[in-house]
Amino acid sequence: MSDVPRRSSTLEQRGIDHVPAAERHGKPWHLFTLWFASNVQITGLVNGALAVTIGLDLPWAIFSILVGNLIGGVFMAYHSVQGPKLGIPQMIQSRAQFGFYGAILPVAIVVAMYFGFALEGAVVNGHAVANWIHVPYAAGVILSNLATLAVAVVGYKLIHSVSKYLSVVSGVVFLALFVQLARHLPGHYQGTSVNAGTVLLAISIFASWQITWAPYVSDYSRYLPESTPAKATFWWTYLGAAVGGSWVMVIGALAAVVGGDALGNDSIGFLAHQFPAVSGLLAAALFLGGIPGSAQSPYGAFLTALSGVSPTGRAKAAPRTRTLFTVGFTTVTTLLALLVGSNTMELFQNIILILLYLLIPWTAINLTDYYLVRHGEYEVQEFFRKDGRYGRCDTGAVVIFLLTIAAELPFINSPVYEGPLAKVFGGADISWIVGLVVGSLAYYLHATRRQARALTATAQGDSAEPADSSALPAAGAPSPDAA
């Protein structure tokens, strides 16, 4: 791995290799505009509408939105702290927990996640462009994906730059929609399924929105200077994602109450016609506002896939490799979007719930390792060595990952499967809580035993197993200062 500085360019030159001090740039508040723009957009609104779609009335929908986002956002913001500290993308860090080859398992799941979100974005944005310039849906999908592709190809700097401007645009647009929709709320609206089970299911949906950002949060903080305060990284990320996400989802719940099926059938068309005189301009703003979040799918999928196939972290001619990958990725999602059509509500609910069950064990293991086991102290060069300090495969971590998914199964309540304990609890889905607790505790015990064995082997002069010199973990909740 080489830390030789590369020439300054808007076109990102690096792949997943370490970003040296000479190339670090940016301010912590840039994370706010990035995550605000990524959350305050049309797919965030559609997600918020699900609270009403599954049967909650407006007060309980708002309660579920706030609880889910504010809790889920904590985990994604803790991941953001890792970027400036380590200077590498998020998923390459999994090699420290799972081993060089063992990390391929969560990597494959995350790549599938990117396809899911890209598909949803293509469907929603395709309708936006079609309504804006009056072209068929297929043409709208193609044009919207070309705009997304252009940003993803250029990379990190452009994603951050467009987020700065579009966060302002989206803020103004959604403020206007909030006021307009609030004016048209019906005097009385009764939910069809207001009970504890539905509330917990809704909270799971909104927590999952935030937690599914986790596998790529530090991709967008890794160029910040290493001296960036951990608290600043955490709070700017949290405010943009959790608070911004809560706000736009509340607007989504309002829209679902006012619009009903019209929102699900054509979300952007419904919203644009809230202001008939400027509906075309509003559709354009809604489409443009979704670009930063949409661009993160092909860009992040490239970084994640590369971490699964590149031992050294380097990609020969990284910009060219990124271009080829993102073009292929976008082509596939375009074709899928043309086949899926407009069933956005059901599609999106299925995608985010399935991903929640799969990603919870990863985020539990990753955060436990970073904050409670190694306290942010890693040898970055060892991430890029097959037979280095972190080994080829940590079988224990892989088994814990799979067993944690199994532990979640009885508590799952999704459109395709309802676990036996979820039925007992009246449809409540607490699988994500079970996954966090089981994954964190199991990995903590595994990692501390692994460290104890390594220290014992060192004391006995046995060099067969590399010693992990990290201090034994301290008890207590993680803090942003831990980095």
C-alpha cells in the first residue's frame, strides 16, 4: 500500500487505499450537508409514509418516526467517526473483525443492499423526470440514472459538493410541502391498526433506514483530517441524518394521510401538484434533491466490491475502474427498474426490512470491535495483508454473524415472513434489538478471549499466533471520544 500523495483533482484518484495526511481536506460540518441531502429527499419521504400505510394514525406515526430515526442514527453516526481516524472506506475495516477472506460475507450482503436502494431510487426518480419533462417512464429512469452515474463516476468531492447546494434546495422545498400538507390534513383520521405491534414494526422500519447507512458512512468522512474531533464528526453526521431524516419522514406521514393511494402510485407527481403553478419546477427540485443519495449507491458499491476482491486496496487506474464498475452497476439497476414499475411502497418496505435483519449483526460486531475491544487503535497497513495481523478468516466472528441472524428470525415481522415470537407479541418486530444485543455480547466475549489467548501465547514465547497488543476492553457505553 502506498501513501504517496496524488495530484489534486475533482476526479477522485483513489480506490479503497489509505488516504494520507497530505490529501486530507474538508470540515466536519460538510458531513451535515451530505447526510441532510441524503435523507431529506423523496425516498426518505416515501419511507415516512409507510407508518401510515401499515395502519398507524398520525400521532403514533410521528412518534414511531422520531424514535426509530433518533435511535438508529446513533449507530450510523458512530460509524462516521471511524473515517477520519482510519482514512479508509467502511467495509475494508471488516477485515479486522472477520479476517481477510471472512469479510467477503458481509461485503456481499452490502453490495446487494446497494442494488436494493439503487433500484428504489431509480423507480422514484424515474417518475420524477417523466413528470418533469413529460416523457415515458422508461426514458425518465434512463435520464435520472445517467445524472446519478455522472456524480458517482467523479467521486467523493463531487458528491460532497452537490450535497452542499442541494441540501439548501431540499430544505426549502420540503419546508413548503410541510406547510402545504399540514393545511390540508383531514379533521379526523383513524389508523386501521394502532397497537403496540404495529408501532414497534414502524420503529423497526425507521431505525433500519438509519442503520442501513452504516456500511458506507465512513466512506464520506475518510478524507477529513485525522485531527478532526470525534465529537464533531459524530454530531454533524447525527444532525444531518437522524434529525433531517425524522423531519422528512414526518412530512411523508402527512402526505400519506392527505394523499392516500395517490402518494404510493406516483409520489413525486402527487407532491408536485401541491403547487400546480410551479409543479414542473417542484418535480425538478425533488429529482435533483435525490441525486446525492442515489449517487452513493453505485459509488459505495464500487468501494465495497473492491474491498472484497483487492488485497492491496489499490485499483489500477482507479478512476477508470470506478467508471467501468458504476456503468455496469447502473445498467443493471436501470433494467430492473423498468421491470419493477411503480410499486414503490411495498418494494421499499421489503428492501429495508430484509437489509435490517442482515446488517444488524455486522454493525453490532463492527462497533463493538472499534469502541469496546480495540478502542479505535488499528494498524491500517494490516488491512491490506492476507496473512497479516487480522488473519485470513476469523471463524468465530463469521459464526457469530450467522447465529445472530438466526437469533433474529423468531422476532421478525415482514411482508414475507412472520416469526413465532413476533406473532406472540402481536406483530411487534424487535429483531433489530435482539440482533444488536446478541451480536455485541457474543462478539465482545469472543474478541476478549481471542486477545487473552494472544497475550498468553506472547508471554510464553509462542510466536505461532500474532499477538494483538490492544488493551483489554473497558466496560461501559461507547462514546464519540473513544476514537
